[in-house]
Amino acid sequence: MNIVQLKKLSYDEVAKCNKCGFCLPSCPTYLVKKAESYSARGRNAITRFAIENKLELNEDTERAIFTCLGCGACTAVCLSSVQTKDLIFQNRECQVDAGFYPKVAKRLVKILEESHNISDEDQEDRAEWQELIKELPEDAFEKETADVVFFVGCVASFFPMVQKIPANMAKIMQSAGVDFTILGGEEWCCGFPLIGAGMPEKLAAMKDHNLKKVAKVGAKTIVFTCPSCYHTWHHFYKSDAKLMHASQLILELIKDKKIEFNKNIKGVATYHDPCDLGRNTGVYEEPREIIKAIPGLEFVELPMNRKFSVCCGGGGNVEMTDPDLSAQVAQTKLASIKAVGADTVLTACQQCVRTMETRAKRSKTDLVVKDLTQLVIEAME
């Protein structure tokens, strides 16, 4: 996408920004950097000036545009409802067209084209998380046909810290008698990182492959523990299958009494709304209903919750392009969690778990980070 194309798509939208500054207190990167170019208002200005030929794209605009977390918090508080995240991601396409983009993104594209996952690992290792399940028959979750496809995603497949998430979800579905399968090595990256890299046109091959594999299984439902995969399928794929986040399916199983909780969980917990699950796709209440169904657990809300939730720092490819900024945002998030007196933060996203747990360990913050699936398994057992 070049500036002419950006103008056709975006000028009316970016012109809605009245420069009021309401977005500033809600922008995590601005709160860390205290610089206008790291705010939604500043990034909107960069986009508008570029469209009006008053600003050339360069290394400075690259840094500003590619450090947006894509969390969408700015739009949630914007009086004019400016879709800043969409504008920024379109601007990233222009940056790529002009050659001003993080070169790590170029390597990412090559890896995805050749390995079909973000980790550049052997695709046959996608299902190695099954080894965490005791006494599991080989290929137990890899059936030719099933009612449900469990789309695991790259992060939970290849990062040891969060491989327990698909293992837990599989155990939950197995216990409830859900007829499901995984695609294993036939699952490709959903393509979400390419959208953040400003190269959404390269999504087509991955999308077509995944749609064909799901169709071959004959599944009527696809379930995701990864909000970004769920978001990508929801907004960029066209599938006749029903798309569900894991929290939606788990709550359904609880209501149908297909899973029961046998153990009291002591402690004070809060819930962090993942950006791609909550604000960007609209799933807020199901995770909270699950938490409130857990015996013994005391639940407290964060002051900034639901559509006003503060990003954990793991979005928008920023962990890849500016890891220090990502860590600083995560530290801010941990401070807000400790401030409400919680000893555990629950979330429903493997990337949020990775970002917050890594930061908690490195900063020696006394905080337990759990995915909802882990909480459910603990209460079941």
C-alpha cells in the first residue's frame, strides 16, 4: 500500500481526530515514553501529514508506527471513535512499501513462508504439548474427522512456558466428552503476525491452507485458546464453522454440567482482559462467569477492565521490534494488578501469560499468572 492508497482508505477517518488528547492516558506506550509520537494522537498526526504530503516516511515514522501495541484502547475512549489501530496498521503497509520497517519483520515473513510457524521449528513438533498429558495414547487428539477442531496457534505450540494451556484445554474437552481433533503438523500460523508487520497480503496462503484442512475434518466448530488466532479467523477468514474462544466453550460445558468443580481454590484473583479477545473481538463476560463459578476463589476487578483494559505489553509485534518497551508496559500492568490486592492474575491468552509471567519473574514480583484453562483444571481435579 502506498500513500495514494492510504489516502483513499484513511483520510476521512484520520481527519476525525480533533487532537483533544483524551487518548493519552489510555495509551500504554505513551504512558511509558511520555512522547507525543508514542501516543495515538501523535500517530494519527503522522498518518495525516503523510497523506497530505507534509511528512516523508523515514526512520522516525517507522519507530512511531511500529511501536503501537494495536491494543485499541485509544478508540475506546475517543470522543470521535477514531479507528486509530486500523489507521496505524494501514500506515505500516505504507512504511513497508517505502522500505522503512523493522527488518526483523522481513525475517519473520521468510520464516512463516518456509516453516509455517513463528518459531522456525519443525511443524511435526506442533503437537509436542501432548507429552504433558499422562498416559495419553499416541495421536489421541489427531483424528481424521471430528465435530470440533482445536486450533492451538504457534505460541502455545512451541513456547514451553505456555504449552500447558493446550494440554489443559484438551483435558477439559476430553473430560467433557467433546468430539474434537487438532490439526497437528497440518496447522499453519493463522497469519496474525503478518497483519502487525504491515504485510496482510501475505496472509492468503496461510488462510487458504487452514480453511482447507478444517473443511477436510468436517468440523462444525473451531475453538481457540489464542485470542489473536480467534480474532484473525473472526475478522479475516471466511468460514462456515462456528468460531469459539475457549472461555465460551468452557462456560457452555459448565452450564451443561459436563464439567464439575470438586476443589476449593483459595486466594484473591483478578482478571486481565486480553486486547484481541475483549476490546478487539467483544468477549468479556464468559471468562468472568467461569472465574465466579470456581469454589472458594475471591475475585476482584481491576479499575481499568473490559473495554478499558490496559494492554499487557505483548501485542502489535512490539515484543519483537522493541522488547524494552514491551517490558516497561508489562511492568506497569503488574503494578496495577498488585494495587488491587490480588495474589493471582488470570487471563485467557497465552501471549498475556508469557508477557506477564516473564516480567513478574524478572522483576521478582510476587504474583501468580494463570490462564483460565489452568484454573479450571485445578478446580476439576
